[in-house]
Amino acid sequence: MRIRLILIGFIILIAGAVSVNAAELNGYFESTNRISFSSEPQYLRIEDLLGIKIKSSLYNNTSFFTNMNVRLLSLPDITGTIDLSEYDRYFKYEFRVKEMYVNIMKFPFDFMDVRVGKQRITWGAGDEISPNDFINPYDFQDSWSFKKRLGVYSLKTDLYYKGLTATGVFLPYFIPDLLPDSSNSAMFSQSLFLAPGITIGEMKDTIIMPESFKENLLGGGKVSYSLFDFDFSLYYLYSRERLPWIKKITVTADTLPAVFNVNSTLFYPRIHMTGFSFYGVLGDVGVWGDITAFIPMEDSFVIDLNAIGMGIMDSTNISGNYYLKYLIGADYTFTNDFYVSVQYLRGFENEKGEDNLNNYLFLGSRFPFANGKIEIAPFDAGIEIGDFEDIKDNYGVIYLPSVTFKPYDNLNIKLSSLYAFGSDKTSFGKMKSQNGVQLGISYYF
């Protein structure tokens, strides 16, 4: 019944939109089918996505935009006969409004635009990944996708003066990163180091979310300027960390000898984020860069062992201890249309604090042939190094070669390999449990 109501509402929204004068309607269908690399392959992901984008001119200077989709995950979860009569056990579905906003041009002044609603606000110069892109939280439900973001309800204003653009953003409440399910979340796990001889039994955690309006309030701005062949931007955001930090760990004795239970309290500390980015062209080479300072403004992290007579094992004050993340990249297209890109990143989304940042090298490639009907990406990969003095035990690699068939301009059929290896101390190394081959189909209308 629920899925029918969702689809009926979806159809009503579409019908209402196309009936409005000057409405533009387009959409997309994406199918992801992934199985594991093993002697006995297992299904890892079967996902179908149907999306609709609607843009409508409400007045001469005002437009409305929305991007909605219905997502269907088709891996049956059946453990007993009672599940055979439950539709939700066969198919998991959800309706999402990714974006929905009103854009008012030249309001209230000729040099000012206003956009309000649920929206994607892209900052930073990096290709798909940027430490300065810190407004929208990540959507990590599929851990092989590092570029998906969640829309946020916000007010954005843009002011223009000659070559200068000033942007202000206001967010009324905080939304954290969306993580993968428990079968696919290893890369986001936080290491727990306790005293020697302690055997961990039961582990529980509690997350403290901001509650009041003041605790949820987020806001900041950006200033951009174009000079010669380069664009430069400065950013600032008063926000919170989007992945939870451990605030306190309490260890208590279990009923079994020499076994101890661990209760963790996690929170999203207040943080100042400020950054600089540039993008431009040197000859025929595109170059870009980002640098971001993160300044946490919350209190201590504590491991409390008082219940077992060992006092406070560790206490770390994170307030005011800033750390830097940065990225630099370049791309080039050869005369035969072979495209390559390379990016170096210091510090991924799940890494916090100067001593915990790893080094990443991302390679991209694209080589079309057969009049663009076939495209191969032989060198798409990511390399992670945690410690250059001990690379053997601190490296991870993901390799994602693919071939895409394009029988029509709006239809792509893509066959990919998703392969990870390396140390479990790295985020990429932890992804090897999700190695597989993937068939993707994309259709745009």
C-alpha cells in the first residue's frame, strides 16, 4: 500500500508540473547490479533508481526546481515462511526529494539572487572530491561512490559586483553524513585502543545530536574572483563535524572474568571551516587546488576506567587544535581524445586531527573510440598511504577499470571492476570485502 501511495504522489507531482506554463521535465533511470569476486559469487547490490527533474518558470525572475527519485533495492531478506507474504522483504524502496527550491533572480536588488529550499551547494575546485565542499553531507550508502551528497535545507544569496561574487549561506539545522549499512561500513569504523590485557565483551554506543535551534544553526559564506585564466575563492562555514567523534568511553566489568564492556558516547563537535581554492589553465593543462583549515571548538575526549580501578586512561582536548586538509590536481586531453586526470589529497572525510590524516592519489582516465560509441577507463584508481616510513603495513588501493557502451546519446551500458586490496589500517584496504564486478545501465530522457 505504501509504495502505491508514493508512486501516486510521484505521478501527481509530475502531472502538476507539466501542466504549469514553461515547465521543463526530464528524468533518468539508473540500474546497478553488482556481484562479488569469489569462487562462489554473492550478490552485493541490486539497485534501480527512477528520477524526475522539473524546472518551472513561475514569474519573469523566479523559477522552481526539484529533483526527486524512487529507489528500489532488490535483494530479498527472507529467513522464515512468514517473510514470504511481506512485500518489504522482497523489495526495499524509498522516495527521496534530493532537491526542491525556489530561485529568485535580481531580488531584492539587481545585483542579488536568492535561492531557498533543499539544495546542493557545491564549493571547492576538486574533481568530485574537495575538502572545501563542506556544506552538503555525504551519502555513503554505497561505499564505492565517493561523490554522492545529500541535499540540505538552506537559504543561499549571491551578490555580484564586476568580477567579484559574494555568497552567503544559512542552514537552520544540522544533518550528518549518511553511512553504509553494517555489512559495508568497515572503512568508517573508529579504532579503539585500551590498556593491555583488556578483553572487550559487549560494545554499545550513544550519539548526542544537537537539539536546540542554537545548537543546530550553521552558516557561512564564499567570495570568488576571476583573474586572467584563473578563478579564486575563499570560504568559511560555522558548522559541525559530519561524522561523529568519540566524546567519552566508559569501561565496566562484565560478568565473565577478565572481560569488560565498553559504552561509547559520540557527538558532532562544533567546528570552524575555512578554505581557499583555485582553478585555471596553464597552456593546455587544467590545474586546481584546495586547502582547508578545520578548527574544532568542543571539549575533551576521555577514556574512563574508574569502574575497574584504573582511573582516567587518556584525555585529549581537541578544542582549538586545528588541522589542514588539501588537494591539488591536474588534467589533460591528448590529441586522440585520451583524457587523464590526477589528484593528490591529504585527508579523507572520515579522518580527523593532524596525526590521523592519510595521503591519497586519485587517477582518472577516459578514452573514447568507435565514434564515441565505446569508452574505456583503464587507469581509474585510488592509492592510499598512511605512513611513508612503513608503506607495507599502511597502504590501500582501489582499482576501478571500466568499459562503457553508448549505442545512443542518452543510453549508457557500463561494465566495471571494483577491486580493493591493502592493509586493514587504511580505508581503501578495508573495502576488499566488497570487491566485485558491476553492470550499470543509465538512461536519460
